Amino acid sequence: MTEEQEIVEKTTEKIDLNAELIETGVEQVLLELDKTLIGLSPVKTRIRETAALLLVEKAREKLGLAHETPTLHMSFSGNPGTGKTTVALRMAELLHKLGYVRKGHLVSVTRDDLVGQYIGHTAPKTKEVLKKAMGGVLFIDEAYYLYRPENERDYGQEAIEILLQVMENNRDDLVVILAGYKSRMNTFFESNPGFRSRIAHHIEFPDYSTSELLEIGSKMLDQLNYSLTKTAENTFLEYINLRKEQAHFANARSIRNALDRARLRQANRLFKENFNKLKIFITLIPELVEKKEPPIKTMIKKTNMKLLGVSLNEMPIFDILLVIATKIIAKSLLEFKKTNEKEIINNK
């Protein structure tokens, strides 16, 4: 039996890692990650491996075995819309549950939040951001913009030096995650070896496949109580394939933007289809007020459904318009009532 096998055997005899996984809440975080993120198998595997390492180190600490807090600073590389920020949030939560950070919050920044515009401006800005991030995770998106060697008057290098110092001296109270495009991140690390030496975990985020993007879109719609017909689904698949070949494609972000535009067009179409029917209803307001019709609820039940020939449950957008029209009627009736009461008092 090797020395490593002996250590593992002693550890499993004294502590139940599966129980620790559940008690710390780490298992729940990992399950949420699987549930929230579609695809990204390599990323999920790396996160589970990191969680396992951290859990074992905590177990070794409890058993009085030699242990060392591992370097937790990370690099997330991949195209936009591949879930980097979402994973960073889950990572902050996971680190907090395992006791590696005090608060478990995420502070997301870019170059503009760290680098100043004049001499003496950068240090206070960077230190203020670091102060907010202490006890949690600092997520620097498009980190390579911190370094601009072509500009001799750029103050990004000052921010980098402060970050490197804090990453080393406060690594037990702060985790820094650098994120951005893979090629640019590689160039950034080559130009800044100080960052490369302080980051132990380099995680690559792959682009989503067409089927995964369709699933992501369907999930987004489901959360808003929408659904795609089979025809719409086929059309959406064609759109995804075409959009992926175009410039500035941003994976899940582009899908969300496309669905937002689709919802806008649907709302506009439904509004146009029902505008004439709604106009008939609204033009009845003066007559209804003059004739002192029954309360609004009764009026809607007896009048508008027959006039409009549509069910309230038939078109969600029409429900909204109907509520607006009802409020207009209610306001008109209230004003009419107040006017009548004033006239009665004056006549007396």
C-alpha cells in the first residue's frame, strides 16, 4: 500500500466526505449549477474538481493533518454569453459555504472601475473596489484592457500592481477571477507574468451548440410563460444557425436579445389585431357614464365580452389593455360621481 493510499484510508475512516458535501451545502450549489447552466460540461467538471479539493482540505484540517489553503484565483476564458458571470456567482457561493471567504458576495468590474483618468486617480479607485470585494470574489471582465502598452500615459499598470499585491497578501480573504476572450487572455498573461503565477485555475468556456442554444431560448421563454410552436421552433433553429455565422455573436446573450425582439413584435401584432375591438369598448365610456351603469365588474361581465367577442383568457396582451380601459372608466365614473355630489350640495 502506497503512502497516498494510507492517507486516503485513514481519512475515510474518520470523516464522511459525502456527509460533509451535504452538510456544507456544497452539493446544493453544484446541483443548482447543473440546473441553471445548459451544456458547459468541461466547466462543470472543473468546478466539481475544485470543490472536491477544497472539501478534502477542510477535512484534513479537521483531522489535524497537514494542510494548506490552495491558491483560488482563477481565469475564465471564452466568448461572450457563455455563462462566465453565472459560474462566478456560483463559485462565490461555494467558497463561502466551505469557509474560504467570509461573505460570499461577487463584485463585478471592468477597467473603467479600476483605472483613473489622471495621476493619483487610479490608486483610490482600485483600492475602493478591493475594499468592497474583500471577503468575497472580485470578477474583472475583459481584464486584458487593464494593460495598454501602446499608451505610455495609461494608468492601467498602476492598477495591476495594486491588484497583484492584494492577490498575494490577502489571498485568504479575497478571490480574484479574470475573464475575457481566450486569445486576448493568453496575450495578457504573457505580458503580465505576475498574474499568471498567481492564478492556479484556468477554465475555458466553450461556445454553445445550436441545440443547446435552442434549449436555452426555450428555457428563457418558459420562465416568462411563453412557448414555441413547432413551426416557430424550426424557424428559430434556422435563425440560430444563421446568427452564429455573423459578427458579434454572443451565444446566450444573442438568444435573449432575439427573443426580446420577438416578444416586442408579437405584442405589436396583438395590439393591432385587437385595437379596433378595444376602441369600440373605449368609445362607450361617455354613454356608460351618462346612463350611470352598474359597477365596473358587472358592466364587464355583461357588456364587454359580448361586444368584443373575445375571452379574457384568450389573449394575454388584451387582458392588459382591458385593465387599462377599466381604470379609465373607473376614474371617469368617480369624477362623475364627485361632480354630481357637488351639484346636489350647491342646489341645496
